[in-house]
Amino acid sequence: MLLFIPITTLAKYDVIDSRCTNSFKTALRSDANDVVYRLSKNIENDKVTYKVIFYNITKHMYLADSNGKKYSSNVIDGLTPGSKIQVIIYASNNNYCEGYKILTKVINVPYYNKYSKSDLCKGYENYFLCKENSNVNLSEKEFEKKMNEYIESLNKREETEIKPQENDETNIDVLGYIYEHRHLIIVSLTIILLVLLRIIMKRRSKNRGIL
């Protein structure tokens, strides 16, 4: 997962050296605004952690935590899914503004859903129980139960929607057959009607003869 996000939080100004002029600070803030980071997931022995890698860190700045402890590199690893860290960009000793707090950024580490790779999630990747970054606190049995209930509810909904369509198709087929063979049907009905009229006429003639 790649997240390139600029550091845009406003700085807190700490005057360290009189030679640290506003122009120096402006230049530092401009450089710091180009700093971006990428979150990377690491899976080892079924344990998931994240690391954040910062880019465009110049020699005039360094990274530290909220307590001022300096990070030894531009990579912060071993982050727990769902955690939150505060990273501060300070001015380094390569300029007059050493120790100047340039920018502060709070990074929210994504959650990791261990069930996202389950076979039950195949075809249902957009369901919240199957999304990789969902916060799912369920036992395996609870997860399987809820997924089976969800899948069953979808199947029932599909059956309900399909039945009316089948009836509609049947009606359409019948009407189509009648229209296609309308001439034959009219002739057949006419013949049947004539036969019935002849039978009725014969019966009436017999009845008159008896009288």
C-alpha cells in the first residue's frame, strides 16, 4: 500500500539563534513541504507490522518523535496496525536554526484484517468483514458465522429477484407464441365455432320434429 502524503501541518516556532532569520525559516518550511512518506506492510510469521519511509529529507533537517528523540534514519518500522505516531521535522545542525521545529505530522497506521485472505471472502472483497484495512475484532468462529449468514442472505435475495423474472419470461413467451400463430388460432377457433353451431342447429331440428 502506497501513501504519498505531503507534510503540511503548521510549525511551532522556537528561536534558537539570532542568525536563524525568517528567511532561513521560510526556506526550511519550503523544503519540509516537499517531504512525503510511504506506508509499507510487513508480514512475518503471521504477524503484521507497518513501516513508514520518508522521502526528500535534506541535510538541513531530521526526524524525531513527540519527546524529541531523534530517529536514526528516514525509516520508522515495527509499527502496530491501528496505532498512531507523531513525527516532527526539526532543523539539523547544518544551519543556524538547529533545533527549530519545522513541521509536525500525526500518522495513522492502517488496521489489518487477518480474515481478508480467507476463502470465504472470495467474491466478497468489498464487504467490510473482508476489507484488508477493516478493524475486525472477531474470533475465527464468529467471523465464519457472520460471513456464512451474509452469503446466505445474498443468496436468498437473488432467489427472490429471479422468480418474478422467470414468470415474466414465461408470460412473454406465451404472448409471443399467440402473436406468431394468431392466424392459425383464429382459423381453429372459427372452425370450432362453426362445428358447435351446426351441432346446436341439428339438436333444434330434432326437437322440432319430435314436437
